[in-house]
Amino acid sequence: MPVRGKHRRPKTSTLTRGMIAVGTSGAALALPLVSATGAHAATPTQVAQVAQVAKTAAVTTPEVQLLTYKVAAGDTLSTIAQKNPTSGGWKKLYEANRAVIGANPALIRPGLTLTVGTKTVKSTTSSSTAKAITTTPASATTYTNNLDGWIKQSLDIMAKSGIPGTYNGIYRNVMRESSGNPLAINNWDSNAVAGTPSKGLLQVIDPTFNAYHVAGTSTNPYDPVANITAACNYAAAVYGSIDNVNGAY
């Protein structure tokens, strides 16, 4: 996130948040036994109902995956757009990857990873697996390894740590800042010149990430969940919520 316009420099005051440990193993299927924002004990009736559904049908869950392209020598945005129709043309391709490319769309370096679109896939869990999931403890809840899952996991951590924010607020800012690329890095603005380039989904510089890092998340600023959570923690301290951020911050 840029200077003023990107929570580049943290305030001198510190912000204390609650400790939280997040589990990342277990079943990746969301069933009525566990809510999106908190775990609740299932009643015997609920367990029986879900078990009955699992016996009769497989469970299908949609996932959104990013489509990426690694820039090769001689590539231009026009040629990349032609190779990848989902990009919507070179202008949309540039807007979607501005944080990675920089201010000049004509200058793209070999090795850059660009987001060229998304696709929706369906993962089907067999009925036997679904039946087993009905007895999985709430603490074993996991999230899909994509933007949707990263945001949902961050929201759960934020809720437990008292950090405000909504799915839409986070998604809107992620798409503006990095187009959903967790490895995005800005190597061209004033922060980069100063030696602290903006990184990750919400383009956070290292000093800000370290100051607003939420305990229990990774200390790697490129980690999508850690990046989102730290950025929302910063936005809460400065703007009241990530939902109040509608531009460079």
C-alpha cells in the first residue's frame, strides 16, 4: 500500500491484539455444522441429517483459481493478451497487473508473473468422505488455497482479534492493489526507491507489516492470510476499517 496513499509508514503507537492459533489441517468441506465465522456444536439431529445427505450424494464445492502467465523475453502486453483471451485485452491486462508491472505498460521484465484471468472449478468430495466429515471437530476447519479461502480465513482471525472488516471490503482492495496475486511487489514507487517495496495481496511495506502483524499468522509478508490480516489491522487503526478504504491508502 503506497505513502499516505499506501499505509507505508506505521504510526509510532502500537496496537495490541489478541493471540490466536489457526489450524490448517482437516476437511476442506463446509457443512452446516460449522459457521463461516465461528464454531458451534452440532446437535444429534443435525449430525443425522448431514450423514443422510452424505449417503445419497457427493458434495460439490466451487473454487475460483487465478490464471497466471510468466513473462518471457520478447513478450509485450499485446502478445500476452492475444495468447490469453481471458485477460480482456492488453489494457485490462495492464490494469489488473499495474502493481506488478509499474507505471509504464511498455516495460515488462522477463520473469514477471502476471494474472491473466480466473477460472471456476468444482471439486467433488465422495459420499464416504462427506460422511466422515460430519464427525470432524470444528477446530479442524480448513480453507481453500485461493483468494476466496484466504479472505475467509483472515476474516475468522480478524473476528477473534477484534479487527473489523468484511469480505467485500477486503476483496475490493485486494483486486485494486494486486489483482489477487500474493507475490505482487511494487518496485517502482517512492517506497521502493526508499528500499521498502510494497508486497503481497494488499501491498504492505515491511515496517507496516511488522508493526501490525497479527499473532498466530505467518511472519512472511507474502503469506496471503498474514498479509490480509496485517493490512486490515493497519486499516482499522488508521481508517476505522478496511471497508472505509476506497483508494490508495
